[in-house]
Amino acid sequence: MSFWSGIWDAIKQLFNGFVRILKRIIEGILNFAKHVVNWFKMLNLNPTTQTPFIMDAKNLSSVIAKAPKVDCGIFAGVYDNQSETITECEIIEADKFDSTTKSVLRKAEDGIVVLS
């Protein structure tokens, strides 16, 4: 199983199971440094076993039937390489993306951007 398919499988399991996903709504522009990077920083991740990633949240519903429909936002999560599960996740909705968020999302491979 490839790394990307492992993350996709974990995302599908997350939505198919009964899991509480945090949802944050930003009125205005989603700021990558303020809203995304700071969320990952507060988690104090272990870089050897935990992989932070983001994806455009509006792509979720095309892959996962139970995913919430989001017009503008991101799905941020932490993939645990050892357990092959998503241990933290959040959907951040906003009115628009800032230029940094747009730039990062353009780097998506298979719809996912791994942050390191």
C-alpha cells in the first residue's frame, strides 16, 4: 500500500466510523500561518511517526459519501504512520483562502499536501 492510499484509506475510515471532527468557521479569509500552521504547532507532533497534511475540503464529498459539503475550506489532519490512522483532524471553513493557502493547495499530490 502506498503512503497516499494509506492516508486516503484512513480518511475514509474516519468518515465511515463515528468520529467527532472539529469544525472551525473563519469569517473572512483563511490565513495559512494563523489558522493552519498554528493548529499543527499546538499539537506538538512527533515528526518520526506523525504526518501533518491538508486537503481542499470541497474535494472530500466527491470521494467520501458521508463527508460534509464545504464550499471553501480545508481538511487538516495528522496521519499516524505506525497505527495507519488519523489521530487529529479539523475542518476549517472560510469565505476565501489567502494566497499562501492557495499556493500550498496547488502542490497537492493525489489531492493531499503533506506538510513537513
